[in-house]
Amino acid sequence: MHPTHILAACLFAGFVPVVHAADVYKCSREGGEVIFTDRPCPPDARTEAVPQRAREVLEDDTSDTDRTCAAVAEPLWALQPLEAGGQLADEQLLTVRTTRERLRSECAMRLAVSALAHECRERTLQVTAAVQRAADTRRNDELASVEAEYDARCNDEARLADILRHLRPLAPGEG
């Protein structure tokens, strides 16, 4: 049997996960944790296709190493606001430590503080509050407005571009 036929049979049978021509995977876990990675998502996470424009942001003038490092840095970026506020749970603290170490060892980089990460955290809290208030149907317009603002500022494309802007090479002796 031709290798292409074997692959097609595996895909049809569901043995090989399919992600639309993406070098970047968006993995969502229970509890709302979202990571971007250059590797397939772990079994306990839902895989989502990364929008074409977000992939283009990573691909335009960005080396494979930078794309990989952006994927490594994403959990650290998302946790910056909680870390700054001293609000990290033990598991999140471990994620921050291991992500920083991985960023140092695999990429020789660090992630600078991002204002957008803080803004997106604040907007997430606003959406959560608006969802709770939306039980009162008179507040549905507020929910739609808050969600639209979040989507406009904190979409995948904006997040990935911001991570790339905030990756910094390690200074000599910093590794």
C-alpha cells in the first residue's frame, strides 16, 4: 500500500490528529488555561486551529526559533499579571518557574513585562463580571460590548505579536 494511502486511512480512522496547516497549536485545558505551542497538544487539552492571521504574525520576519520561543513564553505572558499582584497559586508558580527555565535553556531568552498581558487580564475579569451580571437580560448589551473589546485587544494575533515584541535575549552571565 502506498504511504499516502496509509496516511489517508489513518486520518479517516481518526488515528492522526489534524490541525489545519499550522506550525502553532492552541491548546485549551479545563480551568481556562490556554497555551500556544509548536508541538501537538497533550491528551488532556483541546486543540484549536490557530487563525491564519495569527500564524502569519508568527511567520512574517520571524525565525523558527522565535516562533518556538513565543510558544514557550505564552504561559509566562498570561501569568504576568497574577505574578505581579502576588496572586499565583502553587501550580501557577511552578508553571512560571519551569517556563522561565525552559525559555532560558531552550531559547536563551527572557520575557519582558507586557502591559497588554495586564490589560488582557483586566479585560478577562471584566468579561467574567459582565457574564455574571448578564443574568439580568437588561445587561446583555454590556456583555456584548465587553466581549467585543476583549476580542479586539486580546485576540490570538495580538497576544502572539505582543509576546514576540517582549522576548529579549539573555544578557551575558544571565543564563
